[in-house]
Amino acid sequence: MTALPIRHQAFGADPLGQDRAHTARVHNYLLKGCSHYIVDRTCGDDVRAAFPGISQVALTGHSYADRVTRYLTGQGIRQFVEVGVGLPVQPYLHETAQATASGTSVLYIDTDWLSLEYGDALLTDSQGVVSGCAEADVTDPEALLTTVEQHGLIDLGRPVGFFLHALLDLIPEDQDPHHIIERLLRGLPPESYLSLTHGAADLAPDAWAAATDAYLRHGIRINPRSREQVTRFFDGLDLLDPQLTTAHRWRPESGRPTGPVTDRRAPLYAGLGRIP
């Protein structure tokens, strides 16, 4: 599940938001999911026409999330917070985590009511799942951490895997995303992990510029960043090997990237940092 809490946009006359594109639903469409409307498919098609590799970016990010979850359960992490439930496609975080470490707790955070309703329905249908959903906004990290603590599923006295996948791209510079992450990390216990993905502006600048323009025509603003800018999100953390890299190169299953995927075809940074 890789959508974002700040993906929520005020809907117009239609309470279900069918009158304008929504980033969570567009992302679901690019992942070949089924939770989207015509307006979202129109946006997704326009972005894909501008940047043909955008679906590959979404797919490699989703695959990375699955791999990093299994890596962290192997490191003994038994509780996860994913900021952004979105409108998911399988495998879901809680399924992957609990398949590799039974009893692992997973809390999904979002601000979009439709995503939260979908998540609640999904979890209700799951048997023996130690998971839950809560409403909070990453742009207010102190309030988000308070929400996590008050929910009761996650113990912030023990290490947690904290996922910010496909999130920070939607926070503009004037909201100071680096300071937001710094404040968030202060509230996490030692030996916790921060995992994030982010559009790599410097690996395919023309493609990202075209995608940014296409999204903006549909009322969605994205902010791809350079390697230097993304690396700064890990300030003060131990950045694990292979350091900051593209998502398809982060500990691939075979030990090497497979298929036709290249950095320019899927310019998405991914990294995992550990709080000392």
C-alpha cells in the first residue's frame, strides 16, 4: 500500500470525488489495480503519455515495499506503521509481514476517508490479522505520533518499521519536508527503521518534468527531487546498504536487477535508514 496521507484533496460537488483526479486512485491505476474512476484513468493515461515509464516506477516501488518488509521482519521488527493506506493492490503490507512473522502488528495512516474505509473493510475480511487504520497527516508529525500512540496497536517504546513510500514527492519545498521528517524521527524509538521511496529527478529530468506538467494539468502537484535532496531525509540515520539507490536495485531477489528495468526507465530512489 503506497498512497499518501496528503494525497487527500477537497472534493467538489461529488462526495466520492468522481469529478476530479485523486492521486491515490491514479496511483492504483498505474499499479494495475481496480479502485479508480474514469477521471483518474484519464489523468494516468496523460501522465503515461508524457512519461511512458511511470507505471514501471509505480510497480518497482510496490515491489521494493514487499522486499523491505520481508527484510525488516528478518531483522526482528514486529510492528510497522505505513503512512498512507491508499487504494491498494496485493501484496498488502500486513499480508507480507504476517506471512513472514506471525503476529506482526501493522497500522495504516491516511487522511483520505475513502482510503480508510477501504482499509477497514479489507482488514475486517482478514482472519487473525493484527492490523488497524487511523487518520493523521504526516505534515503534522507530532499529531501523527500522538495518534499512533493513542490508537494502542503500536508500542512506540519498541522499534518500529516506519514506511513513507511515494509520500514525500507530494510535499512541496515551502512546507519544509526535511524538517517534517526530522521532527518525525525524534518521536521514534532507537533501532527503528525509516523506509522511503521518492521520484529521482536527476536520473530522468526530462521525463519527470513532463510527468509533473501532466499531473498539474489534472490538479495534482508532485515534487521529484535529486539524490542529494533525498539523501538528506536520512540525516542522523545509519543508511543501510546498498545506501540510497533506485528501487529496482535495492536488494533484488536474484541479487541483481532483472528484465528491461533501468534507472532511467524507473527513476525512483529507495532507501532504508536505522535510528541509532
